[in-house]
Amino acid sequence: MIQMAMATNFVTLGELWSSHVEMEEEDEAIFSRIKVLIENHLPDGWRDWKVIDWKKEDLFGKKIDHKVLNKIRFALPTLELVKAFYPEATSVGEKTYRNIKLRLLDWNLCRALIMSPRQVACQLRGSMAQAELFNKAVEPLKHTMRSRELTSEALSTDGESNYTSRSKRRRCQSSSSDDEYPVRTEKPMKRRRRVLS
């Protein structure tokens, strides 16, 4: 059953964005990268979107059901979300992907971006109608919300591409270095033997 809320319980995404959240230094770096994703990918006016700031336990209970966790989708590109946690990742396993979701659920700004399961999305926005409006607003992003398998495949391809690109750059730099600063080789001078008369 969807819990409803009074208007006074609503906050805007902009307010959640600006609110101070206590976290460790490592998490601050990750959270900063996620905020950049939000700025770059959500449509204009996202700061004014209203949401109910439920605590994680109010939404999922003390222990989240793994079936529910598997269904959770955030309104952000999945590939970039993984890279926000692991910038050098070339794959993402099931356990790592699950832990990423659990970390995201710890932050109210990220919880506010849940678009599925539907029941959770409706609870966050106060009604099914508002949840549908939210989903419609982020519709252009849906093609970037990939499964773990597709995300892992994309990371692998991207990693191979970056490795090839770096290798090419190293070869080019090495080649240009040899051309610009050629090694001068000289044959040793032969000593003339003096013939004494």
C-alpha cells in the first residue's frame, strides 16, 4: 500500500542537492561525481521537482528484500553511475553492482531519483500520477539505463578502446621523439699507421 504524505512533507531536489550530508572522504568524491551526472543529464527544471524525503528504512524496512533491490532503477545513466564509483572499471559483477545500489540508497538525493519499482516511486512522489509525470520527464534517459550485463559489456569495450588509444599515443610519442631527437651514430675513426722509413 502506498503511503501518502501531506504537502508539508515535500522537498525539492534542489533542497536535497544543497543539504549537507555527513560522509567519509571517499564517499564525498563519489557523491560529487554523482551530482555532476545529475546536472549533466536531468532535464531543465529538475531542481524544482518535488519529492518526499523518506528515510531508507521507511521505504524498504530494516533489511531490503533482494528481489526489490534487483528491480531498483535510478534516473541516471547506469554506465556513468558505475564509473562514479569505479572510474577505471572494465567490468561490474553482481556483488559490486548490488553494493553500488545499496550505497546509493544511503543518500537521500539518490533515493529521490528512484523510478522503479513503481510502488517505491509512487511513495516517493506521493501519488501514482506524480510518479508517472516523473517517469515521463526522464524518458529521454531510459536508453542509458542498462542492465548490469550490458553495463559490464560496455565497460569492457570502453576499457579495450581506451587501452588501444593509450597504446597508439605511446607509439606515436615514441616515434615522434625519435624523429625530433635522432640518435647520432658515428663510425669510430680509424687510426692511420705510420710507416717508419
